[in-house]
Amino acid sequence: MNTLSVTSIVRLIQQSRPLSAICMLLLSLLLCSSMLFAQNSNSNSGSSSSSKSATPSTKQVTQVLTDAEKKIEEAGEKPTAKLDTPADTITTFIKSMYDSTGILETAALTSEDLENLEDNAIACLWLAGTKYEDDRKAALRVATALYRTMNRIELIDFDQLQETRNFSNKDYRDEGRGKYEIVWFPRDDQATEFKKKLQSVGIDTDNVGRIALERNDMMQWKFDQQTVENAIAMYEKYEDLEPVAGHAIESVSELIESALPRSLVEGNFIGVKYWQWLLILILIFLGLVIDLFFRTFVRATSQKVMQKGRITEDMRETVKYSARPFGLLAAAIFWIVTLKLTLKITPDENFTAYVLYSALRIYIAVIGTVTAWRFVDLCAIYFETKAKQTSTKFDDVLIPLLRKTFKVFVVAIGLVYAANALNIPIAPLLASLGIASVGISFAMKDTVENFFGSVAVLLDRPFDVGDWVVIDAAEGIVEQVGFRSTRIRTFYNSQITIPNANLVRAKVDNYGRRKYRRWKTDLCVQYDTTPEQLIAFTEGVRELIRTHPYTRKDYYEVYCNDFGDSSLNILLYVFFEVPDWNTELRERERLFIDIVRLADALGVSFAFPTRTLHLYNEDKDEMHHPSQTPLSSTERRANILGVHAAQKLTKNQPWRKHKPGAVVITGAPTNIKLDDAGNPIIEDDDNGGKEKKD
């Protein structure tokens, strides 16, 4: 890339034309890469003569860049006022002044747009050789006076004006005066009616004035020098006439000044009139009233929502801190709108008001960003409470990500508005950031990888918030999924932060996605347990599994499995279908207690590691007592005995009627009812009576 292209790109960025700069940059890179490619190809082929003809020279590249720059310059030129014919000049002048003087019109314009409209109107005046030639402020007063005078003469029909032969002729020549000139006022069709109008309000009709247009050496039609010199005096003469065109009220300040004493209108302090200082004082008072009203309204509304139980304590605190920014923002908007409507805010005419207005814009950028930030917090906390009530956990991950996204967006909008308020051009800055983004992307490679890792987690959903996961060596509960990292709370209450980029390649074992949770253990009973007791006990345990609310009914194993050193071992292999670990522990305990009750009902004793010493006795008959030979119904009888014992144990359990919900850990102490003697009162659900426990 040569010096010419770099200079062109810098100049285009300085002119706030980033797209043109990017086009020039891409074109330069394309041409330079083509030269390098051609040189490499020619060096590999070894033909020097053909390489000279195939490789573009530096002069050719420079010429291409120069031509491209000229085309970009021609395409990016700011449009100028259309002054080809007298009709074009009058149309441009009236429309530019109309758009730049109306209250509602100017309120919606930026300072740059308003300045462009005023420049278009001033371009319609022949200022060369007049006292207004180098004074834009005075030239604008002339344009305003001429515009108001024309509005009092007649309502201009632009279509009809374009169809009028003389006014639509760019080469019209006044043969009587011998130059390219045309008179707009007074014409024959205007003079009689306009003089009658002047006589009705008592204005002298001898010298009605003159408004004419003349073509200069650049083939542009403009209001001539005489019209420019006499515009202000002409308006002062016709000021009392009722306008027939234009805005009904061009300025609120003029309306206010017409109703105030001259002392308040003419006197000023540091460039601001006395009545304007009084207006600012009144606006400050009204703004504080609006601030108080909005704060009270936000707090009252939030309290009303709280009474319906729709928000949490976190949201209560957020609302408390969010009420003030809402009130300040409402007051600032009121101040800036009223100032825009009542005062002419330009650095030339009212510098103090311009400084105050600019300060208000910066203030709105700051307080507006804070308010939007708080509003995002309010919405996020509210939707988080709603998400916790849904069965899916996808929204538990999505809402925090959206919360951070909107906050970044709010800050970006706030910075753009603040830069606009400070008159800092955004386009060159964005163009510079676009060019520098290539280098920044390499420096922020890990951050970008983590961001796309969070997107992959959000789309692929290998886990949700609240899941029990094992990721490499990290094990715990997923607590938060952010843009850069995922936070896991371990079972010893520490927090592990895993970059999201690692999640794309890591092996994730999600225990939270299990449909069933396995429990495998051995039930050890004593060796003196009879075979009938073993059969009844194992069948009774199976019946408990078939009966319990959270056990898997289609697959379980309960069998005598092993002869241990000091016990007969019964394998218990069962699955629980529960939502979380807490519920699993509760249901495991429930089954465990019922197994103990079953063993007690059947006379089965659990074994524990013991060592029994037997003394040798030659009389073996006294040591051994063989069991009876089983009948054909012995095993069936034992099964029925075990099932009956299990059913008897679980018959009156409350979970037989209502399946218990998931475990909810409240952390609050248990409230126990006591009688007068201090004994706990336990209500019996079976008979509605009360049982006292000593």
C-alpha cells in the first residue's frame, strides 16, 4: 500500500466518511496483494520478460487509486442548494426556511441538520458586495426577514411556480434592464390586491418594495443585492400584516416576549435576557416537581406489585435504587424539551443557553444510561422469578445472558449519545475501530473463544443452571453461565470458574440429567435366620419397592447374594426417579426405615461383624438342629407372609394417598406445638385424634 492510498484513507476518515475509507482500504489491499501474487508467480516461472508485462507497475496502481479516490470524492460530496432557475431558488429558499423555523420541525432536527438548512437558505441570497457577505449571523437575519415578508405577500404554489414560463426558464432575460433578472414582487397580478391589503391596516402604499432574482456568472439564480439590502426594512414595514403562509408560531420566545414588559425583554445578564433567567428558574422548579412525582409513582407502583407477591427481596432493593434515576431522567427530558421549544439555542445568538443545553444533553446521556441499566435489572429479576416457576431450565441460563447483553447495549447507546452531545464525530471513530478490529481480534482471541463457547453452551445445552456436573476435575452444581465463563459451586462450597472455551472440548458428565438414581447396598442378616424368614424378608423388600412413591417399578433386584464372614448378604439394587439429590436422600431414608420395620415384624435380625468361639463337643446332636423338609407351599407361604408384612407397614403411610414433592430446604427452625405440660402434640392423620409423646 503506497503513501497516496494511506493519505486518501486518512482524509476520508477525517471527513466522517467511513464507508468510503473502507472501500479505499480494501481496494488498496486488493491491488497490493495482486502485485505480490504476480511477482511470486513470475519468480517461480522464471520468465523475466513475461513478468514485466504481467506485473502492474507502481504508476499504474497509483493511477487506479487516484481514479478511485476521485469517484469516491464525487459520490461523497454534500448536496448543495438547487439554484438552476428562479423557481428552483424560490422553492429551495421557502422550504429551507420553513423546515428551519417551525417549533416542531426544529425540535426534531440535530444542530448539523439545522445548520445545513440555514446554509441552503443563505445560499439563495446574493451576499457578494453587501455588508452581510462575511457575517453569517446577519445573513441569517436577512433570510428570516425576507422569508417572513414573502409569507405576508402571498401563498406560493410551488407546482404552479415551476409551470410558469418565465420562472422556470434558467435563461430568462429582462430585455428592459438588459440582464438576467426577474421580479417576483410586485407583479401585475399582485400589486392591486396587496395594496388593498395594506390600506386595510393603514400601511403606506406609495413604496411597497421590491423582491427580485438575478443570475450570477456561475449560472445560479439568487435574490439580488437590492432585495438583500432592503429585506429587514421591508419586513419591519409589513410586520403587522397577517401571514398567509408559513408557521402560525415560529418561535415561542417571540410569543412570550410580546406579552412581557420591555424591561424584561431588552435587559440581559451574560447574554441571557432577564425573562429567560426567570423562565429557567421556573423550569427548574417544575422539573423538581416532575422528579418527585415520578419517584413517588415508581415506588407506589412497585409496592403494589410487591403486594401481589410478584417480586423478590432482591427486586425490592433494586426498585428502591431505581426510583431516583427515573425521576431525574423525566425532569431532564422536561428541561431539554422546554428549552428547545422556548429558546433559540445557537452558539451565535445565545451562547449561555447553548452551554446549558449541551450540559443537559450530557446529563441525559449519563442519567439515561443509569436508568436503562436499572430498568434492565428490574426486568431481569422479575423474569428470573418467573423462570424459577417453570419446569425447563433453559430460561434460567438465557435470562442472565440476555441481562448482560442488554446492559452492554445500553452502555453502547449511552456512549454514542454522549459523543453526539459533545459533538464528537462517531463515523471516523467507528471507521478507526473497524480498521483496528483486526489487531484487536488477535489480542482478544481468548475472549472471543469464550464468547462463542457460551453461545455453544446456550445452543447445545450440555447442562442447565442447577445441574450436578463433573467437568474434567471439577464437580459441583452449575451456578451461573456467563459470556466468558461458567461458575460451579462445589460440595465443599468453593466456587470453580471454567472458561467457556474449555467447555467446547471438555467431557461433561451431567448427573443432573439422570432419569434414575441408583442405590446398591447389602442387607446383612444373621446366620440363624431361617430360610422361610429369608424368603419372606426379600419378598417383603420387593413389595416395599413396588409400593414406594419414587422407586423405579420396572427394574430392581433383591436376592440373597453372598455368604459373608459374619452374615448372610442380601443384594439391594434399586433406582429412584427423583428431581434432585435432596429428594433422593429423603426417599432412600424412607425405604431404609421401612426395611428396618419389616425385619422387626418378621423377626429378622441384622448382623454386624462378630467372631463366635465354639467349644468342641463330641455329641454333635446337641449342636445341630436341622430344619424341616420344605413342603410344596412353604416358599409361597413365606412370600405371602413377607408381602403381607410390607403391606401392613405401608398401609397408613401418608405418601400412599399423596406423592410427596421435592425437598425444600427452608433453613428456619421447626415449629413444634406443645400442650400445657410441655409435651409435643402430634396429630394422627388416621383418626383425627391427638397423641402426646412423653
